[in-house]
Amino acid sequence: MKELILGGARSGKSVHAEKRAAESGLKVVYLATAEPRDGEMSRRIAHHRARRPAEWGCAEETLHLAQRLRELAAPDTCILVDCLTLWLSNLLFAGLAGTQAEAGQAIDCPLFDGETAGLIECLPGLPGRIILVSNEVGWGIVPMHPVSRLFADEQGRLNQRVAAVCDRVTLVAAGLPLSLK
């Protein structure tokens, strides 16, 4: 089963995903996409680590998510990817997309295009259970800055594409899950 869990910042989406993973009865591998680039992000990562059961495995991947999922996926394993939002940000800034948006240019980022397409293509065929966490960022105003607009647009597109290939999609608001699919 492939499941996408969406929500806003501090909505409870990660806690809900962790609960779903624990209830799966499978071996759990937490696949983190964050990079501790500053003290605040390091504290967030530490908070997530402290909350997880000690027996869960942990892997990290900041860019090549589809490849890493193919390596880790197994019939007896539940992989919890937290989160697609940070992964998307990593992709946009590892290539030239952020710089191109800042300059008002059309976006041409093979890394971004290839990695997002690779994720969508590999998900349906992966064995075991995959739970993906992502932010829903499209409910606010249109951002003023070109890079922020690019990010919001691409996050919305990614969420739609991932939702289309998932068996289950859940929206979490105020800690309450709402089944969408």
C-alpha cells in the first residue's frame, strides 16, 4: 500500500504517519529528507528522532529519493518518508531552479524533473508499504517572491502527482485525519 499524508505546518501529519507506520505490523524504516543546515533545523530533527521507537531503522536521502526507496523497499517493510516538502526544496536548490526563478527565467532543472518523475514512476511497483508525508502549502495567498511562487506551484503539482499513484490519501488538520482517498 502507498499512502500520502498531507497537512499544514504543525498539523499533526508526521505524528499521524508515525502512528500508521507503527500500526502496520511491519519492520519500519524512517527515511528522512531534511538536512541540519542550522540550529533550528537540527532541533526539529532531534525532536522527530526522540519521538520514534528505538527499534525503527533510519535512513537519509536528500536528493535521490526514488533510488533510495528501491534500495529499502521490501515486502516486510514499511518505509515512512518524512517529508516530500523538504526533498522538493533540496531538489530546487541543488539545481538551478531557485536561481532561475529569482532571475525571472524559465525553469530548466534536469535534476528536479528527473527525480520527481522517477518517484512517480517507481512508487506503484515498490513492495511493502510506503507512507509519504508532505505539506499542503496551497491554501494561503500567492507568495510575492518568485522563488516562493515556484516552490508553492511545484509542491502543489508534486502532491497531486503523488496522490494520483497512492492507494490512500489523508489530510491532517489540528491533529485530526480526514480520509480523501
